[in-house]
Amino acid sequence: MKDAATRERDLRFGEHRHLSGIITEPRGSARGTCVLVTAGLTPRFGPFRLYAQLARRLASEGFLVLRFDLGGIGDSRQAYASLPLRRRTELELRAAVDQSYAGAGPLILGGLCSGAEDSVRYAALDARVTGLALIDPFGYPTLGWRWRDGLIRGARGALAAAGLIPARRKDDGQAAALVDYEQMGYEECLGALSTLLARGARMHFVYTGGMRESFNHRGQFEAMFPRLDFLGLASVDYFPQLRHTQVLDADRRLVIESIAGALAPASTQEAS
């Protein structure tokens, strides 16, 4: 259901007007802009309408939000078929930013899974981007992850052997994946984060239990990047009880409120 404090409109944009999106606007003046990047092959409403609900929630906090379909997904046509996927995505994200951002207030990129990583890559290239809101992006196992993972697997095995829980199938955790893709390499990620920190960009990360194969503790985030000083610019929430995509509205609300709570103070601060 659309929030009474927001309004929405469809638009087509891009060099060839091949991209389709929805702008969600606050009723008053916008204090910031947020662009939500397609998660895998899911159209702009997001898995179980996560993006639609998130856009309306952020608009209620004063953000103008654009959610759109990348080329070849949903209602967007493919216009750069001769270019590599990463270059096509870069051009389309730039078109989305150009379309939605008027040059005032914070500019946030966000998304889930592959959309999160596309946001990081593009943000490092565009100095206008001042923040990120990422759901289940990259995860790089650490020493702490390894011993926690061993404990988790051992406990599950013991409970399954006792008949107290079902045995874990090999494909568990894979069924919820939106698309099979290779996450960004560690050095590439390190370079992008370094660029963003040098810019003073604020970053909020939400991890769920759907990332357990590579991320299993809130404190793991900074441990993954011992060479970086985040200078208080990165915040992390971890919801181990949630799956990678959330069927229940209450579960999606946890993710949405985590992001809204992290972004709203930044919006107020930069607008003052």
C-alpha cells in the first residue's frame, strides 16, 4: 500500500529511452536522493516487493527514490547489447543518477545481492555518490567465520543425527538466490571501499542468515578489511534469523527499518 505522504510516477529514461522506472517522491521538498539497483533478474519492485516498500519508506523520510529495471529486465529494453555487462550496467546507472539527482542533498545507491555490488562499483566511479545502503553484498570468510561455521555445522549435524531437525540438503541456501553470479573479488572491493572512504561516503550494510556461507557475525565486517579505517562511516546490522529474500512482511520490515534508521539521520544532517 502506498504511503499517503508519498507520490509515485512512471518514467522512461536513458540515452535511448529504453529504461523503465518509478520515482517515489515525498510530498514536501526532497532532502536527498536514493537509487535502488535491480537485484538479479527481479524487476524494480524487488523480491516480494521489498524495493517498492523500501522506496515508500525512504520517501516518508524525505528521500526522492528511483527504482528501475536494468536493460533486459522487467520493462526495460536492452540498448547496449554489443557492450560487456559491466559497462552496460555502468551506463544505465549513470543514466539513473542523471535522471533523479538534482545536485542537492545526499545521493545514496542501494540494492540487494548483485544490485548491492553494482552499487559499490558504480559509486566508486561517480563522485556525486555520498552513501550506500547494501543488503547481502560481498562476504569474505575470516578466521572468526571459520570457527563459527565449524560450530554451526557441528551443532546442526548433532541435532539432525538426533532427529531434532531435518538433515540439511546440499542445495539448502541456494534456492533463494536471485541469480547465479560471481561476487566481486576482494581486491576490487577493497579498492572501491577505499575510494568511497576517502570521499567521506557513509555506508550501511545489512546482512541476513542467507549469507551464512560467507558471513556469520556482525563483527566479521571490519575483520574482513583489516587494512581499512572506516572512520565511523560504516554501520552494520546482522539478522541471522532472516533468509536472503523475505517472504513475510514483518521480516522485510526489519531490513527496511534498518536502512531507514541509518539513512534518515544522514539526510537530516546534510540538509541542515
